[in-house]
Amino acid sequence: YDYKDGLVYIDKNQTDGNYYESKMLWGMGNFSRFIRPGMKRVAVYRSDNATPDDTVKDLMVSAYYKSDDGIVVVVFVNWANEDKPVEFNFPGVSVASLVPYVTKGNSNSQDNLTAYIALKPDDTIAVPARSVVTIVGMPFSPGDCDEDGKVDSEDLAILAAQWRETNCDNWSGGELTGNNKVDFEDLAVLAHYWLGATKMPPLPAPVSNPNPYDSARDIDLNADLEWTAGDDATSHDVYFGTSNPPPFVCNQTATIFDPNTMAEDTVHYWRIDAVNMWGTTTSVIWRF
């Protein structure tokens, strides 16, 4: 049945069929899984000074805190069609790591409450377009002893080598809970995150060195468009045309584009956006 606001959809067959999860189910999980009994909603102060009315169709945020275990939960709902970078400041609260859980509205089975490996509190996080992202701030590092982006046998070896040590530096090596010793509490943290997360990739760096350069003149009508890819880019969205802004043409991995023979005595506009699995970095518009 295709009914509005359903969390789970089922086939119309009365004796057989299948069920289908909705994005609303996963989006609700971004709240219900992490905002638990005993938590209190706390104020969020935004550096952009956006009002609630400003954020209804943009980036909305709420935060929750549980004082007895020091867990902070921040939930973002990004209605916009573009990624939103955010940074954090936790005054009066000790936060050692941030674990993102992502539900993307523009994917079928990908990123349904997907957990990514922990980030540092001073890292910038990109909230994807049309997504719900829950950030869980914890006063300990969740299992990644060697900080290589995954929880595996190497982390277990580090914890074993430091087993029963005391007077540790907090949140380093096998000391994962901040209690200044390596014990069964740290083993429980490692077991909980064992092989259970992937490293969150950064947004791609913008492209550079456009050729033709901006405002260039006397360009060959059969010239190609070329650029230098930014770090972490896996493909590029090409925009090209005689209107400003130029229309989208294609996505490609190559850093050269053949626009075919161009119109004579006409201003052409182009833009190349860097793309990877986590989002898109938009460049400026060039003309020649």
C-alpha cells in the first residue's frame, strides 16, 4: 500500500508479499535510537544567528544531554539541496569523539542510519543535502586505538599490550573510556564497534587551474575545457553553455571535456564541481 507517512509499506496481497522500509522509518531512528530516557533537550546557539523560521527549509538542529554519562546528541535535518558544513563547541562538557549516523534522503538502501567512524570534536562535518544526521558526542574514543579509521585486530593488539595498565593518558592507545586505566570497560567499547564502521570521507577539494582561464579571449572554437582535480574528488559535474549560470551537461571522472565546436563571437560560461561519495564542492563560474 502506498500511503502517506507510513514507516513500513507492505504489498497488497493478503496471503503473500513483501514489506518495504521507508526513509521516514530511518529518519525517525535518527531521533528515537539516541534520545533516550533521562536525556534533556539543551539550547543550541548558532553562529549564523538563523531563526527557527529561517531554518524550516534549510538546516535545522536540536541537541540533547545526559549528565550521568556525559553523552551529547545533536540531530541535524538538512532540507536544503546542498551540503552544509558545521563545526562544534561544547562549553562545559567534555567531548572526546563524535560518531555520525547518517540517513540520506536521496539514496535507496545506502546510508540508512549508517554509522561512521568517530571524528574529533574540532573536525568540520558536512551534513549532506536532504539528510538527517545524528552526532553522538562521547567523553571517550570508541574503539579505534590506532586512529586509522577502522576498529580491527590491530586495535585489539594495542588494547592487549596495555591490559591492566593504570595512570594512562586519557583517550590514547587502549584507554578508551577516560577512567585512566585499560580494563574490561575498554574491551566492551572495542567489542561494540568491532568492524562496525567505515571512515567518513572528507568533502572533495575544489578544482583549480581552469583552462581556458576566466575572461580569456580568442579561444579556439574547437578547444577543450581542462582543469586540475582537487584532493579526494572521484568525479566531476560539468556545467557548460552560453547562459549564466550554465546548464548541467554530465558527470565524468576525466579532467578534460570536449564541448564540440563552439559558437563564434559568443560568451561561454562553465563550472566544474568536485564530487565524491560524501558530497559535492561547488566551484565558481568561469567565462571566456
